[in-house]
Amino acid sequence: MMLAGFVFLLLLTDGESSNSNCTYRQLFTRLYPKGKGQNTMTRPVTIHTTPTEVMLDVLIYAILDLNEKDQKFVSYVWIDMHWKDEYISWNEEDFCGIDKILIPTKQLWMPDLTIEEIEVWLRNDMLVISTCKMNVYKFPFDIQSCNLSFKSAMYSDEEMQFFQIGNSSRSTNWTLTMIRSQSEWLLINMDITNTIVDNFGLNQSMLVYTIHMKRRYVLYIVNFMLPILFFLGLDLASFLISDSGGEKLGFKVTVLLAVTVMQLILNEILPSSSDRIPLIATYIVGIFGLMMLSLTETILVMYLLEKDSKENEPNRDQSLSEDCGDKRGKVSIDDCFRGINKWIQSACVCDVSAGKTPPEVLPLPQEGSSSQLMEESSDSEKLREMVKPPSLLLNSKKEEAKPAGYWRRVCKRINTVFFIFYIISASVFLVYMAVCWNED
């Protein structure tokens, strides 16, 4: 059994007897008379066709880190190995019943154990840094499975075979009892698989420990998902802000930038090599898209309100000028008609030739004549129609233009329709995300 660079030698078979005392030193001298191990580079078997059976047991003492960005699994591991050395034996009766001894690992042959996923193995502290391909599709509600695959570096399955000590339930219970730190992860269970792999044409025995872990998601909900949901609520509440000023537009832009910052933080956590787009990324992009539509709608409404205000300002100026213009136009036309009437009354009705005496002037009609007054009024009406003042022409064009406040009423309808659409879209999107996160 390997432990911190030392090995327990257990008495398995009787060896040569020895008249000795009851001390470990004398037993060690008996086993290694020259003070050091011999033949430590070859397998300890008497028949070369006999495979060395290595019993393996792994304990995850601590889960130090699981880096999603770098796809690394950092763990503190205890490994126990049992194997038979056919060249080491003694008679325990000759050594006062001593059936085991602790000696340094350099004194005997050791299985060349390797971990396929390993990057760094600090043997004294058993700090293992191994690769682990992670599936972050359901982040932060994801369950990760990392493998520690133990096999020989050189020996085939005919020379060395690995077997687990106990079963998966025993290893899981032992690990859950002894584990001291799990970082942000919760250990679910461990599965053990014994298989034969083909390594460049060499069949090798492999023992695979699959470690299943579940992420602690509470902090991600509180520190990441809820703030983004609150930003969505603030954007929804911004519909209560008046569209007449620029405060609403500035508020929406600020909220949109806050969501962008959260998206940048997420980009630093998730790996770029993921096969599927994580649901958390879809969650952020969806809310970002809703806020973008809301910002676009606000810009459109403010544009229409500005257009309405520009159209109303000339109408107000025209209404003021038309009142004065109508009065001035009526006075001037009436004066003109009076002058024309006087000219008609005093006009000559005969032609004066050269050298002739002017004819008699026709007598003027009486002022009280009703027929004459009717003729004059009809002539005045016809002339007024012919010389219609510009102010009346403007009034006719004004009747064809949009009524005052038209675009403001349109904006009100747009706000109402978009508010209903916004609530329905946000609700459907959030329900969809919840279903995707909860499905198996």
C-alpha cells in the first residue's frame, strides 16, 4: 500500500525462517541484506507470463477547483494500491509475529501508474490537475462529470491488470465521509469502470473513476441572474416616464449598458469551445434584445412627438396672422368696393368725340333705390370672389393638413400596443428559459 512515499509490506506467504529478535530493523536487514532494494525495475514475478494484479482505491479528499474556462479539474486525491511481490516474504513466527513493515518506495518495484487526463501530479500531497471536458449548456444548473483514468504507462494487460477495491457505493460513501472541501461543487457519486483500451496497438488495463458533481447555483442566481431580471423590470417601468423629455431615453440606454457589462462578465466564465450555446447566454441575449426593441420604440416615439411639435408651431403663427389679416383684408376690400361704386356712379356713359360738346351726364340714381343697391352688392360679391385674399387660401390648405396633436395620439397608441407586446414577449421568454433549464 502506497502512502506518502512509503509502502506497507504485508506478509502473504511464508518465507525462509530466521533466528532473530523482534525488531523491524532486523526484519528489514533480512529482506534487504545490502541495505537497498534489488531488481526494482522489473516486475516481481517468478513466471513472466503471470500478470501483476494491482488493486486500486481512490479517495477524493478535496475538490479544489473546476475551471470552466480552462477545462481543468483540480482535486486532492488519496490513492491506495495493493499488489503482490513474489520475492518478498518472511516467517512471522521468527520475528515475534510481525506481519507488516513500512519501508520507502524506492526499495522495491512500484506499478507505473499514470492518469490519462493528468497535467500535474504533485505526488507528496497528491494534488492532481487533470483535464475535464465540461458541458456548460445548463450553467449554472449544470452537473459535471470528470474522469480519472488509471493505467500503466508501459505494461500491457497481459503483464499488469488493475482492479478496484470494493464497488462504486463503497468509494462514494468513503469519499463523502472523508471529503473536506468541495469549493462551489457538491459531490454526487463516483462510478468505477474496469476496461481494456487500445494504446497504439497495445492493449492495456484501465480503471476509470468518474466523479459526478453538481454546481452550487444559489450565488449565481443572486449575483447574476436576478440583477438581469431586475434590469428587465426597470426597463418595463420606464414606460411610466414621459416621452416629452430626454430622461426616458437616457434611462433606457443606461439599463442596456448595465446588461452589456453582465454579458462581458459571463464571457470571462464560460469556455469559448462549448459545442452548444449555453442557456445563460441565451437568457442574457434575449433580455438584451427586448431592451433593444424598447429603446428603438422610444426613439420612434420621440421622433414622432418632435414632428408633431414642429407642425403645430407654424399653425399657431398662421392662426395669429390670419385673424389680423382677415380684418385688414375686409377693411381694404370694403374701401375698394366703396371707391368702385362711387366711380361707377360718376362715370360717363357716352363717348366724347373730338370737336363735339360733351353729352349730358346721366342723372345719378337715388340713394334710396333698392334695385341699384342690389346690383352693387352682387357686383361686390363677384369681385370679392375674384380677389380672394391669401389668408383665405391658407385656410383652405390648413383644412387639408393633419389636425393638431395627431402624431401625439399616434404615439399614445404605439406605446399602448408595444407595452402589451413587451409584457407578453418577456413572460413567454422567461417561461421558455425555465422549461429549458428544468428539462433532463
